[in-house]
Amino acid sequence: MELELAIKVFFYLAAIAVIDGNLKKSEKELLNACGECLGLEDDLIRAVTRWSLNQMEINRKLRQDLKSSNNNRDRIIDDLI
């Protein structure tokens, strides 16, 4: 497999691994094994795993911000009605 495609596939797999808001040990081990199967270097595998954990935190904060925003919107509507 071409390296560029392998990297894109690995990023996609890493994003899926944290979609539920956490990364279990078994998921991390499977992700590492997938990276090795794709022929990726250990440094790249670790970097992409860190990226996915950072994305997970960004997604958590975004959900909180959206919930807060929706609550504020509801309060404004309730005050007007």
C-alpha cells in the first residue's frame, strides 16, 4: 500500500477508535497493531494516537459548549414567551 494512503487510513482508524469519547487499552493495542500492519513507523503511530486523543478532548469540549449554547437559547425563548 502506498504510504500516503496508509497514513490516511490510519488517521481514519484512529478517529473511529475515539468516537465514543475514550480510548481503551485494548483499542490502543489494536490501533498500534493496525499501524504496524500498514507499515507505519512507531513515531508516526504514536503521533497519530496523540492526535486522536487531542481530537477526543476537542470533541468533548465542543459537546459541552453546544449544550450550554442550547440551554442559553432555550432560556431566551422561555423569557420571551
